[in-house]
Amino acid sequence: MQVKVNVPDRLAAEARARGVSLEMYIEDMLAQQVIVPEGETLPEVETLRDPISKALDRIRELRRQNTLGGLKTKDLIHEGHKY
């Protein structure tokens, strides 16, 4: 499945100004947004927000640990061209 999202230029500019990717900027915005379902109180929703924030933090931490082991992207691209 593919989902196409039209992002306003303003959001892209804000993400660049903060030095983060547009994807991470929007993830942060969604994690901070609190939607209170009808008939529920705010503290119950806050407990749902904590695991989401922790999961996003964990994903970011895992991304920092990924390395190419000293290789360059260019070397990987040309790896198949040697043979």
C-alpha cells in the first residue's frame, strides 16, 4: 500500500530550520498531539502517549547505531560492477 501525503511548504521549511528530516518532524508533531475520545478524560489519553513517545525515541536511538562499518555508500553502489 502506498499513501501519498501533500505536506505544506511551511512544514518542510520548519523541519529544515530545526535541522531534522521532514519525516521525523511530522512524527514528533503527531506524538505531541493529544486527541481526547468522546467520554474519556485527558489523563487516560496521556498514558497512551507515553509508549508512543518511548517507541519513537527507541527508533531514533536504533537509527544512530546503524553504520556501514567504514564503507562508503559509493563503494556499495559499485560493488556489483566489479564482476
